[in-house]
Amino acid sequence: MTLHCAIDNIPLLVDANAVSALEVARVLVMTDIVDSTATTLRLGDRNAAALWASHDRIARDLLQPWRGREIDKSDGFLLLFETVADALGYATAYHATLAASEPPLQSRAAIHLGPLSLRENPPHDVARGAKPIEADGVAKSTAARIMALARPGQTLMSAAARTAFSPADGVLKPRAIAQAAFLPSRASSSIGPMVIAKSSRLSAEA
């Protein structure tokens, strides 16, 4: 089976069975805080800095139980996971924790499976502020474009990620799996297959 990413219907791999065998095929989660600039302007730099520090603590504390790795950060994060189930578990917990925080926050999130190359920066560059790991590849920009389509509090998952999803690969509780709805998107013809993961009862578009 040929896998396609959610944007532009671009083939990722010739054989779906090859995904797990290729080291360059990685599960990405990309997040973005909703209205972060407006929030900073409203709170002021000092108060906003404390809020974003709290957000970052939430996001990072959830990485260990879901076996994630931080790769990059702006007001949101670029993260890597071992399985799509772990990525979905992380995104679900992340949205729930943000909603329960004070003040409540919302984020957009995307889950995508695609080719990505990782390379380490030299220690002397890291000492001067460079990131330890650089991520390169079309999967990164694809995840960003998927995330931009998400509504506040929503996770969008590419068709490639949905194809590779197996609850048995992660530690999602049965209730969490039952609450994850995968909905085929009726997007414009310029956007390929995409599904939506949200905390609600299972349903599907006609």
C-alpha cells in the first residue's frame, strides 16, 4: 500500500510495510499555542514569561510517560515519538492538562509519520546556543501545515500516521482509545487524506 501525507497527496513510501524498517520514517508531533502573541500583549512580558514557563513544564513533563523526545521549540514544540499511539496519548494528555491549567490554555497539534533526518550539532556550537539536534525533511513542513489547519484544542493526524496507528503499540488506556475519534476530513481538493483525533465519542462523517 502506498502511504500519502495529508498535504498535496504526496507519496511517502512505496510500501506501507517498509515504514517500520526505515530509520528515516519518524512519528512527529507539532504543537502551537493558540493566541500566544495576544496573550503576551495582554499579560505583559514578565507575567507572560511565567505563563510560558509553566506551559513548557507541562509539555516536557508529559514526554517521559509517552516516550517522547523534544527536538525544537518556539511557543509550541516539535517532538518525536516511538509510535503513533504514544504520540496520540501525549497529544490527548497535553490538551487536557492545558485546559485544566490556570489560566486555561489551548493549543493546536498535528501528528504525522514521514521521512525525517536527525543530525547532531557539534558540542562547541551547542555551547554557543545551537540546538543539540537538528531535524530536516519534508515531514517537518508537512506537520506544520497540518497543524495550521487544526482548530483550538484539536489534534489533526495525517493519513500516514493513521495507517500506522496501533493501540497495542502504546500504553493508552481503553477509555482513552475509545475517546479518540478518527474522522476523514472533507477538506479542499488541494489537501490529501487526513483524519481528526479528538476527545469525544467515536463518530464518522458520512
